[in-house]
Amino acid sequence: MANRYRTLLGAAAGVAMLATAAVAPAQASAVAPVSVTFAAAEDVFVSQAEPAKSFATATWVSVCGTACGSATAGQRAALTRFKVTGIPQDAEDVKVTLDVVSARTTDTTVSVRPVTGAWTEAATTWNTRPALSAPVIGSHTGFTTGATAKLDVSSAVKGDGTYAFALTGTDATTTVLMSSRESGDRGPKLTVTYTEGTGEEQTDGPLPFTLAGTAALRASAKKVFAHYFSPYPISLDNQAPAGDYYARNYLKPDGESGKHAAYGGLLRDRPLGRDPITGDYALADLKTEVRQAIAAGLDGFTVDILSVTSAQWTRVQNLVKAAEAVDPGFKIVLMPDMNGLSSVDSAAFATAMAKLAASKSVYRLADDRLVVAPFKAEGRTPAWWSDWMKTMETQHGIKVALVPTFVDFNKYRDAFASISYGFSNWGSRSPAANAALTTNIDRAHGMGKIWMQPVSVQDERPNQSIFDEAGNTENLRATWKGAIDGKAEWVQLTTWNDYSENTQFAPSRNAGWTYLDISAYYLTCYKLGCPKITNDTAYLTHRVQPVAAEPSYAQTKLMKLRDGSTAARDTVEVLTMLTAAGKVSVTIGGTTQTYDAPAGVSAKTFPLKAGTASASVTRSSAVVAKVVSPYAISATPYVQDLHYRAASSER
């Protein structure tokens, strides 16, 4: 749902709703419309006159007002629920109707309203009904025996998910409708009509350019995946962010009974929080992350498979399920982690991968080979991988295209060449270490292999006492440049959500969508050529402390700069994407400086100072972009925190 999803992603609330606000439909498409119908999963009616009685076996549902049958308390209402699947993310001109068949001819009016409270067909009575106080979203007047009446519910259905509705009336005459238990298959149905996305403009959202539609981006042979790390989903316990597991145990030095006290807490950042939701919250959150990735232009996730038996394995399976439910065109690349799977035998490993491969969301090449891109592939010998691939083919009928992701590409590339479709490496996280990325790409191409280039933001690991100097967004821009200049076939964003290493691109507390927004520009350059800047935008990045600042908390382990990294620096960076040249005013710790920024993309750094940071861009005396960082800079941090914060003028 091309234009709508971009503005509604942040409003996801469980499997029931992404949002309830009506949004103007996209421009009409020349593509023929598609209609999909979903039968009711449950339906029942309740009667005020018989408040404790269940009508779960009735072959009809009744709707009537409070004076129904001349009774002073005779109201009847119907409930129905649907599960919607398979609606494309880039669907346009979407219309959704609730279709009901009348059992009688009546000149009555029935209204429909969304239901968010819990109920079941078998157990619901008038006394146990959910609240029916939501605003009316559609209505229909006049019913004819055997005819179908359509009530427009487009404003409440925002894509795949589970949706429940109540049918209510004000008439004293009863409206009788067929239920799903009626033998003629004339129960309530939900009809979704849409046109396939055309690849035209996808959003008017907060980017400095117009991001191409999903169809156009996916039509490119070049693919961009993000590395999904299963230990850090949106929520670990479905609690409000102020007191959830992240807040209680990962972000506090004394969390998890003090096991992370030596390094000031396990994490410095976390996923964007949300309020508790009903239903299968873990699956709903994974669907949200899939939608977030699609909104950023990504083709899929490379999923780090740490186990084939634990809770992490369950989360991997649910991620595949979430991708298939949201949009099967969003692909999951299997990335078994050979650190975590070092003791799993070949047969069990093959069975597990074959189970995942049954999903149409798992990535295969055009020739139907299953893509498997093991992290630290050198953890097993080439002979072991060769035997495993034979097992996959002979025992499970699956041919594998192996794309090893090495920790040390140059040491192992030759040994793996004969069994590999392509190569990748995990890469480094500083500009100095990413100064000559085309060398490895050229080597892979010279061996006849495709290359998956790692693109990264930063890397700071409190629990490992080490960090890389990313240089604000310099490392991000350098790694994208390497992928583009080297003509890498695929890109892997490392990572989507490994908060323990602070490498995340995912929308987070400390950066919002900023790194994904910046990356969307370079992703477009990589796939389609650099787009025209149409919206003046400024991005601000900085740490919240000088690198050498001592924390006030009694940490016993502090991070040290990794060998080979760019030298540590204390800077605030302003990255601008401008439609025309402008004057930039930067204020850091109360000191203001100005400079002239050219049209297009440019970056400039300034010394970090305690206090606040902001920047504004003016042109012809008018402010065209302004960004104020919400993160205060302190010379005396509570714990050592070297994670770069980020803010955008457009979010």
C-alpha cells in the first residue's frame, strides 16, 4: 500500500491494526485491479434480552436497536473477525468491504465499527461482549433476502493482519444476516480490492528525495539485505518501554543482577519502544520490522541463525513467517552462524535449513537454488560444506548456492572457490579500514563470483571493551561508496539490530530512522543511480561524551580503540542534502559557527563541546531545514557511551 504504509509504520499495534485514520488513496493505476476475499474466521451475535446466552451455533446473526421487538432492553449486535494475508506492500487504490448476505428483506440500517477488545465465538455473550464504542466507519440501509450488502471498512484495514468488526443498528426491526455456519457459504466476508504497485513515487515522507516504489527497487538485479540478529527484537516481554526488559536489565549497569556492571550495562541503545499489545506480540513485532525494512527500500534480511533448537530458532522461524505474511517478495537469506552452530551435525543442520527453505519468502536464485550465506564459513572446512550441500540435494531435493561470509576472506577464498556461488566478508567499521573496498570485490569478480559488500554505520562493544572510530557518518558513506564503485552484486547492512555491538541500522532510541534515511539515498544510488534532491534535509551526528571522558559510574572495563581503526575523534557532523546551496549555522555548547554548503550532499565536522547541538540551513533569509539534537553532551558521563547519536531535520 505504497503511500500509506510510509506514514503508518510507527502506529502498528499488534496483529489487529496498523492505524485507524483514513488516508487518501494513491493515484489510480493502469494495472487491472485484483480482488481477494476472506471468509470470516469467527462470527456470533449477542442479545441484551438474553444476556447470558451464547448464540455460537446459530446459522444467522441478528442486529437490532435498543427497542428491538418493543422491548426496553432488546438490543442485538453481531461480531465478526477476519484474517487478511497476502496483500502486497506496494498495493494501490485499496478498497475493503465487509460483505453480508441478508436472510430477510428489511428497510433497516446497519453500521460497522472496529473492535479491539478480546472475544471468541464460543464464549461471547451480551455480558462478556467487548466494548462497542468505537466510531462508525461504514453503514448500509435496505436489505433484500439473499442479496449481498457491502459496508466500506477501508479506513480500518491497513494490510495483512487480523481485524474484528461489530455490526450494530438503531431500528426496532431486526436485521437478520447469514452466519459462517450457514450451509450455503453465505457468511460474512471481507473483500480487498487493489491494483499492483507500478513502481512510481512511493512516499512524500521525510526523505531528501523521492524514494522509488518497491516494484522499481526490486526490479534491480542489485540486492540490499540487512543482517537480522535474533536476540534483540522490538520487545522481549511486551511491556511499556519505560519499564520493559531492555530498560530494566540491558540499559542499566545493575541489570540482570549486576552481571553487566563491569562495563556499565550490556547496551547503550535499544529498538524504538511501543506500548503493550494484544495477541501474538512477538510475531506482530517481527511484522513491524519487516515493514520498516521495506519502507527503507530493503530487499530482505540475512538472518543470523544462532541455534536450531532454542528460543532464537523459534524467532528465526517466526521472522520467516512474518515476511511471508507481510510480503513474500521481501526475502529472507539464511545465514547460519558457525560460531553458534559449531557443534550441530550435518544431517540435523540440513533438516533445519530445509524446514526454513519451504517458505516462499526464503531467498532463492532464479534457477531455484537456495541461497545460504554462512557467517564465519571458515568455521567448517570446504569438504564439510561440500558434503552438506550434497545432503541438502540428495536428502531434501534442494540445491544450494553457497555465499560464504568470511571473517578472513583473503585467507580462505581459494579453498572455498570451487563450491561457492559468491563471497562476502564481515568487514570493518572505520573509514581507515574501509579505504580500499574495491580490492576484495575485484578479487571475487576475477574468480567468477558475485560479491556481497558489508555496509556499516559504527561498532562500539561495551561488553568486549573495544570500539571502532566511525567518524560520524564517514564510515557509512565510505562503505556505500565501496559497494557502488566496486559494482558489488549484493549489499549486506551490518547490522539491522545487533545492539550489543551498536551496529544497528534499525529505528532506535538513539538515532530514530536517521541511519536508514541516509542509507536509503545511497541504496538508490546503488540500484538506480543517484536521485535528485527535492527536499532540503540536514542530519546531525555526535557522541554524548568526549572519547576520553571518565564515567562517574564505577566501571572496571572501558572500551579501547581497535587496532587499525581510524584515530578516535570528538566531533559533531552536519550532513546536508540540499536542493541548492545554502548557509548552515551550527551551534554546539553555546558557540555558533556558519559555513556555505553546496547543493547536493556534503558533510562538515566541528569540535564536540558539552551542552547541546543544533544546525539550521537558510537560503534567501528563509530557514529551509533545522535539526536540534535531543541528546545532551556531557564531559562527565554516567557510563562510558561511545555510540554516535543521530537526528534528522525531517523526523
